[in-house]
Amino acid sequence: MEPRFLLLSDVATELNVSDSQVYHMVRSGELPAIKIGGRGQWRVERARLEEYIQRKYTETAEWVRGNPLAERDPE
């Protein structure tokens, strides 16, 4: 059974980005997370990470539709 909550380092591994990038995404509100414990450690719920990934797929698809590749001249 997979854990419900992930460490920021686990999220970084899943997304293949740095820990600092994930921290910035959380602090900016781009990726929903919670602070828990006396030291206020960040945790990301796995379901929220999956929603974030799906949202990024949608945003990327919209961007691709709006920015088609330029046709290359046939050689």
C-alpha cells in the first residue's frame, strides 16, 4: 500500500526535479501541500500530486494547440 502523504523529496523524485523546485511549487501554491508536526514539515497528498500532474498535462496540451510547430520547407 502506498503512503497517503509524500515528503517533498519523494515528490521531487516522482517529477524528476530538484527538491528546491518542489519547495518553490508548494510555497507558491502551485502544488497543494500541508505543514505538519512541531517543526512544520511539508507533506503532499498523493491524490493532490496526481491532480497536479493531470492539470499540467491539460495545460501543456492547450499550449501545444496554441503554439503549433512551424512547417519546414521540404528539401
